[in-house]
Amino acid sequence: MSAHEMARTDAVLDLIMGHQRLLLDPGGTHGDSCGHCRAAQRDKIDGHVRAGRAIPMLLPAFPAKSPNPDKVLGHLPDLAEELSVAFLEALCVRVGEVHPPGAHLIICSDGRVFNDLVRIPDEHVSAYQRGMSDVLGRLGTAHISLYSLDDVFPGAEPVGMRRKLWADHAPDLEALRDEVRGGGPMLGLYRGITRFLYEDAKIPGFRGSNATLQRESRRRAYEVIGRSQAWGNLLAAIHPDAVRLSIHPQPCGHEKFGIFLQDAGDEDRWLTPWHAVAVEDRGRFRLMKHRAAKEAGGRLVLRDGRPSHYVLAADHTTTSSKG
């Protein structure tokens, strides 16, 4: 490998790792990373640099909006998704500035993989996926595409898609439980998923037992992680040479690379566009839960008649915008 190619690989690594979600503490961190993290990604990037081709990247993300209205504005993508997509597109553009063939990011929408477990109707997943296609078209993204179970099994019923995915690619659930019991990164992921399931199910008006809901959330968390791993196994088989990204913080040197979905950090590092709303605060955007944005005095902004985001202001007047 020539010195020029090595420099290109290092420049690409610098760009991507500048937004790393590294599992060093409960919230993760970003910034410069160690040689172990670089080594885990270098071989794949090296191969594409030497071949002079675009670097493919896979990101399982953007599944569907949370069913809890205390967290989101509705079941369709809004400005929170747009800001993250724009950030990811800009990252791909910057890769192209140091590696002219550029990069192509495939957003592997995983909503259909486990939406029944998180109590999101299939029709809401379909509407969200169509909305994400609209977001990419509106932003004119040249380096991002969408992929989902609907593309793997065209024309199949959602239940059949999920059964086929599980039958062909699922991990061993008992081994997964043993890994969680052993502590470490998997325990942190399990706790994070359990928390989301609990919060998403505790919608306004919930009258059930918190203890029962906690137990049910813990049970479903194993299935969510198992199906997510099955989806990841399928994607790895289809795209074996792609750089694998994740919305979750990853351990140092892991084959998957945890990445933030926006420039600015948030008070809750686990927040994602589909579990929150975009809030403009003194000219900068951050993610907040819907209820928190309202309680902070946020002013709702509508776009084309639909809720888009909040602006922190002294009053609660609703405003509208076009485009």
C-alpha cells in the first residue's frame, strides 16, 4: 500500500472517528480514539481505498417513531430526522474530499424487524419509511439510500418477513441471556433497550402496574436485541465489505463503530430522532423529549400543516412555516 493510500485511509478514519460513540461510560463519548478502534476499521477502508471505489457504510437506524406522544410529535419523520440525515450526508461529502470516490451510506431501517415488540403498527412503519424517502428526496442526498426488510422480502407479509429473518439469522437466545448476565457491554445495551421499552409503553393514561411493565420490558428486550442481531447478521452477509456503523456506543476495538447522528451532544446521549423532537435553542438544535420541550416553554413550529420542531421561547404560541 502506498504512502498516499495510507494517508487517505487515515484521513477517512479521522473524519468518521471524530463522531464516535465509544462505550467508556454510561453516556459514551466522542473524539480521538485509540489504535485498537482504528485497527478494527482500517482493513475494510484500506481495501476500498486501494481499489479506488466508494466506501460502503451500513447503519441500522431510523426504524419508526416511538409510540409515546410524551417523546415525539407523531409517527412521521420531522425535523429531528432531517437534521440527522443532513449531518450524515455532510459526513459522506467530507469523506469524498479526502477520498474522491467518496462514501455511500445505507440506512438499514429496522422498524419492520421488531415493531411488534415495541407496539408500533406495521402501517406506521410503512408510513415512516415513505416519510424517510421523502426526507432524502427533499434534501437531495446523493450519498445515502434506504434499505429495509421490505427490500429483502418484496411482497411478503410483515409477520412472514420477521419469521424468515429469525429462522435464518437469529442468535441463540440462551447464549444471549448468558452474555447479559456476564455483565459488560451487552448488559449496558440490555438495560438501555429495557428502558426504552418501558418508557415507550408508559404512554399518557397508562394504568397498569409498573412492576409488571418492568418485567415485560425486560423480557421483550432480549427479543429486540436478538432480532436486531439477526438483522445485523443478514446485512453482514449481503454487504460483507461494508463499514458497519451503530447508533449505540460500542466497546473499544469492536467490529461495529458507534456513531453520533448529529454534531451537538445532548444531555441524554441515548436520545435518537425517533425518540425525541428537535429543539432550536439560541440558534442551535438539540434533541429533547416532547414533554420536556413543552415544559421548557418551547414554541411549536408547523411545516406544511404538520408539527416539525420546537423553538425555546418565552411564550407557547404556535407558528407555521413552509418548505
